[in-house]
Amino acid sequence: MNDHVKNPAATSPDELDLLELCRAVWKQKYFLFGVVVLSGLTALVYASFAPREFQVSSVLRPVAVDELDALNRSQLYTLPPNEALLKIRVALDSYETRLGFFRSNEAFFGHLQLPGRTLEQTFDSFNNKFISITPQDQGKLDKFNAFVRLTFTYPEGMDGSAILNGFVRYVIDIENEKIANELKVIRDNRLMELGQQISASRANYDNAKAAKIALLRETDAVQRARLQDELKALRLQLKTRRHDRITQLDEAIFIAKTLGIKKPATPPSSMVTDHQGAANVLVSAQQSPLYFMGAEALEAERAVLQQRHSDDFTEARIAEIAKALKLLQVNREAEVLSQRENEDLFLLDVESLRSEISRLNSLSISPTALKLVTIDQFAQPPSGPIKPKTLLVVLMGLTFGFILGLFLVCIRHFAAAAGRIKSS
């Protein structure tokens, strides 16, 4: 009991072991130092001979509104600056676009080609490290602070800045060409549509003109037929009237010869006296009989009527009908309509279409005139590699060496302690 109190150190063997361990580490400090130095030198050698990687970046921003004004004012294609930047960003991330750039610039990537591998296989193995878009740009582009940052990590021996700048230019040219082609297709389709509308208007005009000419001629034909019917009726009426007159004359001649009247005679008169005594000679209200004209006059009239070939001159309406038929022989309005030469001048509601066609024909937007994005930062040659980081590698090597040294020192200490226990 008293011995335990006199030797308090015996109640805490862990502290004694820790002190012994610290003494053991201190005794083997040169060994520990050697392990640390060896590990640091190994890390330094690795950092010196490890493959070096470099990194360049480029930043794209939306263009000013006026840069796309000509395209948007075409009324065929609407592309705000932010949408143009988004279109470029999608193209930058397109596998097909990257492969196209890889194929068209084999000189940049020739040393990556390995025997037995196709160009596409080489590209697939390299594409994962080719060009990346920073995560913050993959979301929705902010209206007032939109940008796209491209980062290209490449091994030593490649011209990274030239590759990245060339890739950006390649994508922009490709998209400019696509938009120019789309605009051309839209314009051609619009011109075709306008041409079809004018053709439809011309067809409607031709149909309307033909219908009007047919209506005019039909109206004239109906009017001519009515006038000719009236003319036939009038002539028949006049002929019947002439035959009736001849019949009347025959009867009057017979009566005149019976009464012995050869010369015109006066019918008997009746004398009438009014209440004042004034005498007036009044002819009978009844028309004088025809035979009082005398047989000679009646025979002369009958002979003339029998020799007559036409009674048209006796009716004024026949002359009017003849005049109307003469005027109806040619319809001047239909004649003028059928002889029109430049009929497009008479098309209705096509002036706006022709103006639109003229505007579209004069519209010319070449791919080189388009500016979809602004290259805010071109890729510049890097000042040094990003991998390996020599200082960080050496520090990690020293730290690992220190930990390894402590581990080895502890193993040696416990091995020595076990040996002493066995020997005692």
C-alpha cells in the first residue's frame, strides 16, 4: 500500500510509455529526418519529371443591341443578344461541332494520334479534357451579367491559346453560316409565298376579267336578241297593217266605182243654226268614208302599197332599233379589256406584296457581317503550368515523409522493447 503511494509513476504507465516514445523519437531524430528528406526529394523528383499541364481561358459576352439590328429589322429572324450568346454556348458544348473542329485542325492534334486508333477514337479520349464551360455559366444566362467562360487544359507541347481562340472563331463562323443559311431559306420561302399570293391575285383578276367580258357580251347578246325580236314583230305588224290597208282600199274602190266617184268628192254637210242665229258649217264628226277620195286616187294608193318591198321607213322605232343593233355589234369595254397588255397594273392589293418582294430581294446579310458575341477575353499563353504544383507536391512529400518516419520510428521502438522483454 505504501509502496504504491511512494511510486506514483507506477499508477500511470501510459504517460511513462509516451515519454519513452518521445525519447525514442528524439534518439532516432536523424533517422526521422532522413526519411523526411528522402520523401521530400522523391516528391521533388516527381514534380520535376511529371507531365506538365497548362490551362488557358477565354470569355464571351453578349454583343450590343445595335450589332444585331440589321438581322432583327429584317422581320424574318429575331435574335436578342442573350439568345445569340446562348446559341453560341450550346454550339461550344456540341460534340459534333467539337469533332468538326478536331477534324479540320489535325495539325494541332497530330501528336495525339496513336497507331491503330482512328481520329474519332483519339478525339473521344481527348474530348473529356478538351474544352470545358465553367459550371456557373451552364445555367440560365443573366440578362445584365451574361457571359460564357471557356477553359482549356492541355499537355505540354500544344499551342493551347491558338487552339482555344481557333475553336471559338470556328464555332462563331459555323453559327454565323447557319443563321445566314436559315435567313436565306426563310427569305426564299417568304418570296415564294409572296409570289404565290401575286399569282393567286393574277388568277383572280384573269377570272374576274374573263367573267366580266363574258357578262358584257352575254348582256349584248340578250339585248340584240330582244331588239331583233322587236324588229321582227314591228315588221310583221307593219306588213299586216299594209295588207289591211290594201283590203280597205279594195273595198273603197269598189264602192267608189259603184257610186261613180272617180275624183275626190266632198261628203254632204249639215247646216246647224244656234239660238243667236249665227250659221256654222260643221263637218260630220264621223270620218269621211274612204271611197269619197275617188277610185283613181284609191287605185293609185293600192298600186303603190302592192309594189312596196319594205315598210321600215314608216316606223321611227325601226330606225332606233337599227341604231341600237349597230352599236351592239362591238362592245368597246370588252374589247379594251381583252386587249390589255400589262395586266399586272390592274391587280388589286398587290402593291404591298411587290414592295415586300423588293425589300426582301435587296436584303443581304452575309455571314461575315453577323456578330453574335463579343470575345471579351482572348486566350493568352500561360505563364506556367497548373500541374504539377512543385511547392505543393514537395510539402505533401515532406508531410508524408514525416508521418512515415514517425511510423517507422514507432515500429523500431516497439520492436526493440519486445526484444528486451524476451531477453529478460
